[in-house]
Amino acid sequence: MAFRVAIIGRPNVGKSTLFNRLVGRRLALVDDTPGVTRDRREGAGRFGPWEFTVIDTAGLEESDPDSLTGRMRRQTETAIDDADVALFVIDARAGVMPIEKQFAQQLRRKGRPVVLAANKSEGRKGEAGLIEAYELGLGDPLPISAEHNEGILDLVEMLAAAAGATFEDEPPASSIVVVDEAVTEESEGEAVQEAPRSFRLAIVGRPNVGKSTLVNRLIGEDRLLTGPEAGITRDSIDVTWTVEGRTITLTDTAGLRRRARIDEKLEKLSVSDSVRSIRESHVVVLVIDATMPLEKQDLTIAKLITDEGRAIVLAVNKWDMVQDRSATMKAIRDRIQTSLVQVRGLTVVTLSAATGDGVNKLLPGAVGAFDRWTQRIGTPALNRWLKNATSANPPPAVQGRRIKIRYMTQARVRPPTFVLFTSNIDDLPESYIRYLGNSLREEFDLAGVPLRFALRKGENPYADK
């Protein structure tokens, strides 16, 4: 039986460290600064026969309901309502605080099963706090240390019992599908399409361009914290849902600023987490502000995406605030042509996350980008195109002898990677490779897809087969 666990507690008691321990990998940012976690984050955990979903939440604090901390508090309360069991964490070394007694009363009124964990109980320093925890009236506290992995198995057993799971429950079968990207024997044809149904979609951009608002609009609920304050999102938050038979894991990320402006340790961690999310995604939606389109930092982020070989979609947010839309779109297209040549023809979606206008065009654009990114082109079709492309615009001559490109094959997908067998790999200019790339995009509908080329010296390796 799978169950859902919401980790709650005041700031800096070790909730995110415990979250990472339960899911078995570092997903949540961890720092000594209070209030690092703002949105609720979900992760899958597995211990023995039990599979469960863990929800990390912001620290519980008393505050004005309309303030940032008040909005964080509402996210935490939603997580408790969605969970089968609440995991209330206290800092055993600090002891029980008055505000924790208030929260314990509120938890009892909700009627949700609660497991009480006294974290940081390694050694003997947490004994006094462990005794104080009985005052909360939430049952026997369990001493644990998330950092040192002490008491975690006992904790999972208590959570499973509180959620009604039993040791005899059989875990569900694995749903992991392994896709082999090795070059295989290809049949005669124009293209062979690899069509996995699920993919990861990251939402990235500068701070305050509306990324979290866009994610909330896409999934149809206030899942992520939003507001006028810049830099609300710190963690990269995953949300998974199914659209038209495809499972899409959507990742909202912290805003990416110019490196020179990143001073604080916590912001550096957030930026590193955003970069990791780009590397782990399949398609990346770069959100820009339509009132300040494609600034230098936007182009820097776009280059990072293409350098990682991810498929890219450009979302032009706040389109409802643009007066001269024709001129703005022309400026965006011109900037793409001159500054983003490696993804020429990428999908551009104009929308307003605040009003919802145009948002319905974003997912079809992302699905199209993913399908192009995962396309495998048959070798016969590739070499017919290569013959025509080199005939129309032959490679340059070196010392009176023209460079010959004898053969081409696709080595892998995601991103599409091609091997060219040529007579002289050192003298084939980059400009000619760009020409081949642009022609390839037009011929096989690879618009907006970053392409990779590898040069090999020699004859056609399959000529005798």
C-alpha cells in the first residue's frame, strides 16, 4: 500500500534533510538559513515493502495571512490535508517551543494521524527535548537523526502503521522503462520515430518573469507559491500529471540571474539546483518577459540549455501588457535569428500566465519539441539528403583538393547526434557544418532542436556490407 507523508515543523528543525533521507537522494536544498523551503515539494520513497510519497513543506510560523510567510503557511496546510499521515518534526536539542504547542493543538483538531519525530537526537544532547516532546500530546516521540541516518527505519515503520499500511502489503510493480539509444539496424525509410510517452519539462527564466504563476495555470491549481516579491522560488519543484496519455513531470525553478549578481550562499545553491534541473529535463521552457524580451541574461540561459542539448520552447509571458505586438514579435524573431542560430526555428508561444490567454498552446509546443528531439532518421534517407546538400553547396577545397563527405549516420538521439565520415576532418570549416545543420533541420523537421555533429576520417564503414 502506497501512502502520503507530509513533513511539518517550524523552520530549521531538519525537515528538508529528513526529506532527502527518506527519498534517498538530495532533492531539497539544505542550509542553516531559516526558511529555505517555501513551496511544498514531493518525492518518492521506498523502504523494504513500503512505497510512499514524501511532501516537504515550509516552516510553520505565525504571520499575516497575506504575507509571504502566510502564503507559505497555506501551502503547508494544503499538504497536510492531502497526506495520509503528518510527520511533525521538532529539534530535540532546542526543546519544545511555545509555537509548536499551538501547532500540535491544530493538528489534533484536524484529526489526521500524526507521527512525532525528535530530530537531532544523536548522542545525549537531545534527551531533554525528547522528554519535553511528550507535552505536545501527539503520542510517543521517536528519537531520530536525519543527518546521521539514525532511527529512519523505525520512523518508516511508524509512518506505515499510522497510514494503515502493513508489512504484508506487496509493493507495486516497477514502472521504469529503459530506452536503448544505441545505433540499431535501420530499415529503408525516411525516418524512424522513437516515441516514449513520458518526459520531463523544466520551466526556467530570470527572476519574476512569471514561472510559478505559469506552472499553477498549467496544472489548474495554486500548487506553487507566487507573489510580487522577486526570488520566491528557491528549490526546483517537481509536479507530475498526465495530459492526453503522456505523463509529464514539470519542474519549476529558481530565477537565474547574472553570475556577478549572485552573492548569497543560498542563492548560489538555488542556481545550482536550477542548472541541475535543466540537465535532468528533456524539454526546457524558457520564460521571458514580453515587456523586456530576450535580454542578455535570457540569451545566456538559452545558450546553457542548448549547450546541454535540451529541446527548447520560448514562452513570451505578459503578452497582455504589450502594446505593439507585431513590432515586439519581429524583434524577438530577429534576435533568435542572430543570437540563437543553434536552435533556429524554435517554437515561440505568446501567453499571459496571469489571465490564462495562450497558455493552452504551450504544452502542444513542448510535446512537438520533444518528438522532434527524440526523432531518429533512417541512414538511407540521411545519405540521400547528404548527396543533394553537398551537390547544391559543395564543401570547400583545401590546397586544390575538395573535401569529400562520404557518408553520414545518426549515432544517437536526445539530442540528435550525427557522424560524418570525411576525407579531412581538420579542414572542414564550422560554417559548412552550420550549413549542413540548417539544411538538415529544414529537410527533416528538426526546427528548434540542438544538433550534434562528430567528424570521422575514412571511407563509408558499411560500404562492403
